[in-house]
Amino acid sequence: MSLNIRKEQPKDSQSIHEVTVAAFLEAPHSDHTEQFIVKALRESGALSISLVAEDESNVVGHVALSPVTISDSTDSWYGLGPISVLPNKQGNGIGSKLMSAAIQELKDIKAKGCVLLGDPGYYHRFGFKPREGLVLPGVPPEYFQALVFQGDLPQGSVTYHESFSAKG
């Protein structure tokens, strides 16, 4: 495998759509709207960072990052997700490489922090963990995790971009 992580290009949108659909097809905790979320983020201009994993010129993974709003008015925080890897490529470190590249991109733009909703067992290795006082309403707190890059941990409720309610 010859893996390359790079920024999304306009020609990648269909491949990203296909990777996202395939990645979440069998996911038990998915409402299968992840591909619509990515498209809506892109169309609204809220897709701040979009990286693809490419293997021999084929897109095999993708990660999206977009700004979040925190009720205490802290700025420069982002939400990571969705992150997708083709099912037949999972388990090869592609997701980890996408995560590491996404975290570096956030640091490069001087982000203060990042939140995500996901498996604590997986995301803990990147420094994400549940944080007291930072919540996503309606979600079990152990699955809502944050990583602070600079400054203090915000306190309040997080709201993802309206594109996260996209259904089609």
C-alpha cells in the first residue's frame, strides 16, 4: 500500500461520497447521513479541513473538520467527523494517519481545540477524552470527547454546524 494523505480537491467529491457511504453502511450507531453531512458542510463553506487518504490514486479514506459553537463563546474550536475508511482497507492504519494529519492541520491553523463523538477506546490514543463541563446535549458523556491544543478548556454546550442535520 502506498498511502498519501492530502487536502481534498474538487475532483474528489464523488469518491469521498462513495467512501463515506461504504464506511458507514454497516455501522450500528449511524443514521447513514454522513455523506450528506460532508456534502452540506462543503456547500455551506463550513468544511474547514477536508483530507483524503489516497492509495495508488484511489481515495480510500476521508476526514472532515468544521467549526463548532460553544455556549461560553469560546472560539476556534472544531468538530472532527465524519471520518471514513473503506471497509476493505480498515485495520491498516489509514484512520490513524488521517487522525494524525487532521490534528496537525488544526494545530497549523492555531485551533484551540477539537471535539468528536466516537468510541473512547479508539480516540483516546490521539489524546481525546471526555472533559467535565464540555457537553454535547443528548449524548452519553463518555462518547463526547475533546482535545485541547491551547488555552483553557471551554465550559458549556457544544453545537455542531447546521449541516449535521442534513438528510439528503
